[in-house]
Amino acid sequence: MVTAAAVIDFFSQLEGPYRWYTIGFVLMILTALVTRFIFKTLKWFLVLAVVAAIIFMAVEYLPGYLRGL
């Protein structure tokens, strides 16, 4: 069984770009799993609701933020 200490030890032994390659690969796999979960389980209406909320926030708050710059 893999323990947290073994994983930390593995990452601490990596040097240079290999550490970042490994971290990037793990993040890529996690992103793929999360994306699959979102699109398979929660369906499109949740994605559309999130996009609508982001657009609403951008329309509501972005002009005031840009005026303050």
C-alpha cells in the first residue's frame, strides 16, 4: 500500500525539470478526472449555470474594477 510518506519521499528525490514534469502529469490526470465527472454526472446545465454566473459577475464588477485602475 502506498503511504503519504512514500509519495513525499518519491517527489523529494526528483530533481530539475523531472519534478515539474511529474507534477504536471499528475495535475493533468486530476483535471481529466474532474472534467469527466463534471460532464458525465452534473451534465451541461451546471456548466451553463457556472458560465452564466461568471458572465454576470464580469458584467457587474469588471467595469468598476477597470475604472479604478
